[in-house]
Amino acid sequence: MLELNIKNETSRLRAVVLGTVISNGPTPSIEEAYDPKSLEHILAGTYPKEEDMAIEMQAFDRVFEKYDVTVFRPEIMENYNQIFVRDIGFVIDDVFIKSNILPDRERELDAIQYIIDQINPAKVVRPPSEVHIEGGDVMLWKNYIFIGTYKGSDYKDYITARTNTQGVQYIRDLFPNKIVKEFDLVKSKIEARDNALHLDCCFQPVGENKAIIYKRGFREEADYLFLVGLFGSENLFHITRKEMYHMNSNVFSIATDVVVSEKKFKRLNTWLRANGFIVEEIPYAEIAKQEGLLRCSTLPLIRD
């Protein structure tokens, strides 16, 4: 049995699910685009090719091998995008929560069922259908559970709104001893530079007391100020609109002092190293064209 343990974003990683690009399928049609960044590249003819993405994901896998992390992969489904496993499930403490994802992506959960079968069934839950929540919106920090959501009355009209207020309440009920803090995120169906698809598109803790943040990703300034107060302004790396677009906050921590980052994130990587982090730089810019990056491609199962 897998003994799950995830209490934060940065403790030493022992086991993880990494997505796959194998048999990723053809370039989607305009109507099939799930987010504005993918749409932008579909229209421009620059949507990523499977062979290019395979090189990037292999580089990520090699980093996990370097740090002796056990890596699980989804079963391959032909002509099906299975890159962003963070969307389909997530772990809090020792509980695996299956996401209620977009209906078209339901099969992605089937592809990791063999992993879920290795978990104590009493520790696997599936929210009721009215609860929408995806792993990219859920972050653990000390006794907090941070959750990105969208509170606009037009929630149902936004394919980029992935976690609703019922999702926040579900987690609050499931973990009554945690402090659940929700963040109302900025969404756009047409402009990726103004779309925080998930919380990890505009914020992520690194190390023991630092974080990457994009102020304009939050609809309410009070939410941004809450994080400034919690972490301290001196511990925050503020990214620009362009850096948010390129997914600078969507790095991935293997340990409190080891961060995997895109090699083009020069300003961020310099700041990380200046603050004592080991930065494992890899190419991931092709995968990023689908509005997801390193954190999105992973589903951590066990950390120290």
C-alpha cells in the first residue's frame, strides 16, 4: 500500500505521479481549447508538437531520477492529452481527493486508477458532482490550505473557472483542523496574460518561508495583502504580467532547498540561487504553451 503524506509544497519528495506526452493526440480545434493560451497557439500555428514536449518531460523525469524519487506514470491512452495530472487529483495529509474535472477529461482519472488502487480505500474520496475543485488551486503551507476559486456570478460561463465556492467548503469540511483560506482569482477566456487558470499560476510557496507571487492575479487586493502579511514582503518574489504568462510561479519543489524551474526564467532563477536554493533548470517552454508548467505536470503522493 502507498502511505500517502503531503503536508506542504516543499518537503523532500519521495513519490510523485508525472504526466505523459505519449500519444498526446493531434492539435485541438479552436472549439476544443480549454484555456486562452492554448487557443492562442492553435490560432498562431505554434501549438506544441509531441516530440518536442517529450524531450522536455524526459528532462523533468531525469531530475526525479537524480534525487531518487519514485515516479509513477499514467497508463497511455491513445490520442489523449495526459500531461497535467495535477488537475485530476491531489493529496492532503494522507487523503487522496479525486477532482471533479471538465467532463471531457474524465478518462484521465482512469489512467491513474492502478495507482489509486494501491491506496487505502478509506483514504480516497470523490466530492459530489456540484463540487468543482482541481489540484492546481490547492496548496498546503504549515497549517493552512490555500485554495484558488472564482466568485463571479458568471462562474458557469468560464471554462477557466475550475474551483467553485462549494469546492472550498468541501475541503473546509473534510479538514476541520486546518485553516482554509480562499483566494478569488482573475479569469479570462480570451487573454492568457490576464488569466490565473489556477492558484499556482499566480502564487506558490518555495522553501520554508518564501513564495513567488503575481499581484494582479488576485481579484481582491486584500487577498494579495494577506499573503504579504503572512510571508513578509522581503520573502516574496514578485513576477510581472509577462512572467506570469510564461508561468514563472509554476515551478516545482523537490525539497526545501531544491526547485525545478524552466531554464528561461533567468530573473527568478537568479533570485532563487541568491536565496540559497539549488535550481534544476530544464526546458519546458513547449509544454507551457498549454497554460501549464512543472507543478501542473505533477501529482505528489509522498513527502517527508
